[in-house]
Amino acid sequence: MNITGDEKFKKVGEIHCKSFKERLEKEIDVDHHDLGFLYSLSCVAGYKLTGNIEMRDTALKAADKLITRYKELGEFIQAWGAIDDSNSYRLIIDCMLNLPLLYWASEITGNSKYADIAKKHAATSAKTIIREDSSTYHTYYFDLETGAPKKGVTAQGYSDDSAWSRGQSWGIYGFPLSYIYTKNSEYLDKAEKLTNFFLNRLPDDYIAYWDLIFTEGNEQERDSSAVSIAVCGMLEILKHKESEYSEYYKNAVSGIMRSLWENYSTKDTPNSNGILLHAVYGKPQNGGVDECCIWGDYYYMEALMRLSTDWKLYW
């Protein structure tokens, strides 16, 4: 509604937020770290747009639920699994996008505990999940007894030594979001390095393969969602830092968005249930391969709004 002025979108958003409130109250699939993804773009966004107190309170309860996964030993938010399971004692790079919910919760409540956890998780991620060449691990394990870093591996990438494309893009966008709240310039520097690694491995049409180990000429599937996320990250970097890479990023944004529209959108596929074609959820699991996906559609739309309107950040 904020863009179109059409009341129907506001009504749909309100229904959506009520269902997310019920999801928390009934503990429906909330034992994981992705509550930031879910509640920042539903209830936090709804509260910022409408001032709805119920949405605010629901988002705060989601933040309370999220911090129950914080582990003092290792200083990170555990991604999945039972808290006392050594096989699940790990973070994943995706979680950088969950942290804004916690930063926001501290701003709203005046209680620093949420932001303190977010800052510690961001610092731990910066130290462990980024390799020396600025590629990234998907997930990183810690010792259950001591919290010591153990090893980086993958779940959705090609191999433990490769760079899963969407994981790299989560870092490209996630670290600038933590910069907004912490003003730690290290996060912008790291985001630039992650971006350069990403862009240097794109094929000629600017759309990444599902893992960055694959380059031009492969028959592997692309991941349109990965580049959509990366565009949002680059646009956020450009808001906060002028550097030798700025023009390079602007040109990359233009090339990616044009390619997505011309070759990967559903403009010529009227019966599709998505906006972008050719995304990959988890190739190793043979899940969601070469399909539309909801997060790809979202970040594509966010990128379009960033480029065409005075869009306000919901993260």
C-alpha cells in the first residue's frame, strides 16, 4: 500500500501479521534462527508503516524467542536443532539477516540485551565464516563444551571448500545491515571484499550459478535469488561508503537488474506463481532447483523499490 496507495495491500498485510502472531503463540515452527527474516518484514515493517501496537508487540516477542538460541559459549545464535546437540552447535551465514530484529528491539525497548547479542553474533561471524580470500562458509561449527571454533562446512553449497552463492550474498547484505546499527566500519570493509569475490565470479549475463565454484560455460543451474540479494547489499554499501569500487557496484547493479528483467522475470510467463524464474533452494538436497522462490521475489522487489522510490529500510 505504501507504494501504490491501494488499501487492499494494507489489509492483506494486517491478515499476514495476525497469522504471524498466532504462529508465535502456538509455537508453530519457531525453533530456529530465522525469526528475524519472518518478523522484520512482516510485523516490524507493519509497525513502521502503520504504528500498529499489536504488530510491534508481536515482533518484540519474536525477538525474545530468537535470543533463546544465543549461546554464551562461542557467542553466536544457533541456527537449527536441539540446543544441547553437538551436531547442531553452529551458526550459518544466513543469520546476519536475522540480527536487525534484535537491533530494532533494543531501540524500541531501551533494553540493550537484544543488540548486545546481535553485536556478538556479528563479530563471531566476521571472525569465523569469512575465509582469507573473502569467500564464505555456509555454516560454522563450535565446540559444545568450550565454545571454541571448530570448522566451516556447507549444507546447501557444492562443497565445504566452495562458496555457496546465496550464502555469499547473505554476507554482502548482512554485514552492511549490522554496520547501520553498530557503526563498525569493519563490516562495510568486509562487505566490499565479499562483493568483489562475488562479482568476479559472475558469468557474462551477471546471474550467478548456484555455487560460485561454477563459472562461464557450465550447465549448472543459476540462482536468480542470490544476485537479487547481492544487489540490495551493494545498494546499502553505496549509501554508507564511497570507495574505488563504487562505480563498479553501480554498473553491476544495472547489469544484474537488466538481466533479471529481460531473461529471468516471469513477464512472459503469465501463469507463474512467482516474479523471478531460475532460483535454487538446495541443490545437494535436490530441493527447489530451478524454480521461483519467495525470497528471490522479495529481494528483487526490494531492489526495484530502492532504485525507483524513496524506499525506507524495514530491516
